[in-house]
Amino acid sequence: MTNQLMSPSNPIDFTYLSDFFNRHRLNHASRLILAALHEKCQRQHGDLPRWQQALNDLPSINQAWLKVTDNAINLTGASQTSTTELREKLMAFKPWRKGPFRFLEIDIDTEWDSLAKWQRILDLDIDFNNKTVLDIGCGNGAFLWPIAEKKAKCVVGIDPMWLFYHQFMVFQRYAKCPSIAFLPLGIEQIPTLALFDTVLSMGVLYHRKSPLDHLLHIKQLLKPNGELILETIVLPDRQNTLLTPKDRYAGMRNVWMIPSVSVLIDWLLKTGFSVIQHSPLCKTTLDEQRQTPWMDFYSLNQFLDKHNDALTVEGHPAPYRVIIHAKID
Ligand SMILES: C[S@@+](CC[C@H](N)C(=O)[O-])C[C@H]1O[C@@H](n2cnc3c(N)ncnc32)[C@H](O)[C@@H]1O
């Protein structure tokens, strides 16, 4: 199976995964995940050759080293390539949404300051030490690096978007972090086996048509006493309220339900979790999410009401977010 993933029509190398799964006692999931990757690789995606080429065009770097600092996920090392050339090579992977990253001397100023969200996770003092972690909807893997640095035994990121897989590989091809794997798959393709100590679902719940089924699915992925870190948009409302936007929410087409925190907690209780703690409500600011030269599509600024930033352009409450730390009963 693993060799077939390396066929000429599919140059993406997932052969390391069998060893990764063995090392981290995830072998029960190995066969089904490799089959899902194989199946995905059979389907054509028009941009794959371009992104593969862009990865191959990246320069060699001596003494590469990746570290998460206060203001970036930072790859250092020595290369002969000029700054202008390097910037152009990295721009080939636009749009860059999650980060920010620093690649040698280039600052990749992403749409989101994901380290602000990471700081809110740190404030909850969650212990990742020696944990087997799954990050559902991990984007380009921005959170995989700080979780690995927190000494997780291993961290698996899943996201179905091929672009995000390639953005992750821009760094992993140098960092070669042995405790991280990125699977370009959706949650539906992950076998429901209780393999993980900690599951993160961040920025995903409001995109699920059935949020309770998403929570039940996560429960099946967790070992006994497993923990969930659930981050999502909520209504800034203390009552039991729920918004089901008929059309878009803050410009996003695929938003199904936005609960108040109390409804969200009811959903967790109903699906067999108990809440350990939650973060304060946090209004998404234009410092945390904005258009940049690395992501030049519309962003939050264009999706808030010009005269009242408490509302979205559609007239809904502007996005607030919460992180809930829960465990299975
Ligand atoms: C709003 S982003 C959140 C990214 C990141 N977790 C964060 O908090 O910044 C939602 C992510 O979910 C991913 N996604 C969409 N459908 C998915 C699915 N079926 N399974 C897993 N992830 C999915 C998207 O590609 C996107 O990267």
C-alpha cells in the first residue's frame, strides 16, 4: 500500500507513516488511514503539480532548526538564496492563512495570528506532556509545532486541503520533526478508534452540519479519560441562544450553527463530556485576523458592518470565540 502512494502520477511520499504509526502505537489505524490516503491520491487536484514543484524549488538549508518564539514559528539556518528569490518561492504557496511563520529572514505575515489563540490555550495550562494528540482541521499545521514543543508523545494533524499540507511541508521538510504527522484527510476518513489522549477541534464546529455528531465522533477517538480542547465561535450572549444563519455568516458560506456558551456546554454534557474549564469570551479583533500581502482575499475587516463592528455585514453578532477544555465522562 505505501509503495503505491509513491506512483509516478502521485509523487507524494507517505512511506514514513507506517513507521510513525508503529512508533506511536497507532498501528490499529494504519491500514485504514493509508487506504484513505491512497484513495485521495488517486483523485486529481489541478494545483498539485504546481505545489509539488514549488516544494522542490525551495533551497537547501544548512543547520535548519525550527522553534516557536513569541511572535512566529521560526525556521532558522543558512542558505545561499537571496531574500527576493526566497520571498517569491514562498509566495507560490499563497494564501497563507495560519501562522505567522518566519522562514530564514522572510516574515510570512499570515491572515491569522494563530499564536494569539495558542496563548489562550497556554493560559488554560493544559498538559500535553507525553500525550498522543489529534488536531482536527489543523489548517497548515500552525498548532502542531507548539504542541510538539510541549513534549507531546506525538501529534497528528488532519486537514483535507492539499494547499495546507504543502504549506506544512515547507517547514517539515527542513524541521523533520519525528513526533508530527500531517494527514491530508477529513475527520470522516479517520477510523473511530480510541487512540488519542487529547483531541483539538478548533474553528471546525460551526462548519459541521451536525455539531453534536462531531462531538460524538471525537468522543469515539478519545481514550478513557481523554480530553477535548474545543475552540469555536459563540454568541456573546449569556442566555440559551443559538444562531442558524440562513445564508452567510461573516462572509462564510458554510456556517451551520453558532451557540451561546451555555448551549455549547449543554451540547458537551449531552454527548458525554464534562467541562473542566473554559477561557473567557474573546472578540476576534482586526489584530488577530486581517488581510496581508500573504493573504490578499477579503478578511474580517470587510466582513464586519462598516458602521457597527458589533455586527457582521449580514447583521449577525460579530464573532466571539471561546476555548472549552473538557474530558469524557
Ligand atoms: C477555520 S479553519 C481552523 C483552522 C485551525 N484549526 C485554527 O483554529 O486556526 C477550519 C479548518 O477545517 C478544515 N476542514 C474542513 N473540512 C474538514 C473536515 N471534513 N475534516 C477536517 N478538517 C476540515 C479546513 O480546511 C480548515 O483548515
